[in-house]
Amino acid sequence: MIENLDPQQAWQLLQQNTDAVLIDVRTKAEHTDIGHPIAAIHIAWQEQFGAPVNPNFITEVSKTVPDHNTPILLLCRSGVRSLSAAKALEQIGYQHLINIVNGFEGDPDNNQQRGNINGWLFCGLPFEKS
């Protein structure tokens, strides 16, 4: 089963459960240029927008998180790609998957700008640029 948590709930879970792993599934450019939650592990779901799914995604996650009972939180820009990634991991037996709804940048506002309504950045949660 995939659980949906908002960014604040996800941050609280990460603080309470030191075994939990946060995986940022955005592209490398998003992860690097826009920033990412502190301690997030970057494993791209797609290498760029509109590209096919990263053929190494499952392998990379399996190497990073070999225990299928470890809680895995998945984050993308708005919560769509992370949900797709969670579904793929569920199919191979991961048991505790959490999709971070609204993602890192959140939904676009009336001017199509992100970060003004919801999401990790809007909530003021810790992040860094690399």
C-alpha cells in the first residue's frame, strides 16, 4: 500500500524514523539546480521530462535500499512522478512506500509559478543546492 503524506508530515516521519529513506526521483538538473531536501538520495525516475522511465531505477533503489520493509519516501516536483515510482517499487515487493504529495516545488499558482501554494519549499523545510 502506498501512503500519501504532505511535506510537513513526511519531514516529521523522517525525524521520528531514522531508518526511513528519502529518494528524490526528479531529474538531475532539478535536483542540482532547484535544490533538494537535505539527505535526499537522488535516483531519477526519468532523466528528463518526457523521456522514458530510467531503466536502472529499480536496480538503483534495490542497491540503495535492499530491505523491502524499510520505509521509502519518494519526492518529485509535484507528487506525480513520485507516485509512479512508488507504484513500480510496490510491484517488486517494497512494503512501506510514501508518496510526498505536492512534491518539492508544489502546484503552480495562477501565474504558473511553483513554490507559492504548497510543497516542500513553500513549507520552509530544510533543503540544499549542490
